[in-house]
Amino acid sequence: MLLAFSVAPSGQPAHLTADSGDVSSAASADASVHDAVAAAVKIVRDSGLPNRTDSMFTTIEGEWDEVFAVVKEATEAVGRFGSRVSLVIKADIRPGYSGELTAKVERLESAIADAG
């Protein structure tokens, strides 16, 4: 299974309110969520599963249960950065295939070269 996901926090974490006087670490002034995304990507990389991150998604390859366990942990990590979390998932479930994280791209590049 290949699973691409994007996860981002929104809102203020429960422990950071205007009353506490410490709202600076929740999000940067430009609304960037890079610290939260970095926490999620670190979990993916530490999982040992094949993965790739680009500017919009992180893709993981593995079996159903192991992939979704990583997504759950990454989502929980992002949840510490806000009061809610947005999660987008797209999966390619193709039993009997592995190594597709790179093989799909190699087939695409080959088709482009052949058409060229």
C-alpha cells in the first residue's frame, strides 16, 4: 500500500490562550505550520517505512496496519500544535506489490522518455 497524507493543525493549543500570555509558540506570524509538519515527518522517518516528503504530502509504503499506525501517531503529534487537525489521505492499495514508492515513478519516467 502507498498512502499519501497531509496533516496540519489549526486553532490554538488548549494550553496556550490569550490569558496565559504565551501564544507565540502555537504558530508563526505568517501562519506557517512547519514545526507541526516537522513533528509528523519525524515520526514517519523514524518508523523505518519507505517514505518520501514533498511540499504538499508525505507518502509512506507498507502494510495497512503499519501505515495507519504511523499516520495516527503523526496526527496525534500535530494535534499538540492546535485545537483541531486537518488530515487528507489518499491510498493506492495494490496487494502483492512492494517497492512501488520508486517503481511507479520509474515507470512514468520511462514512458515519458519513450514518448519523447
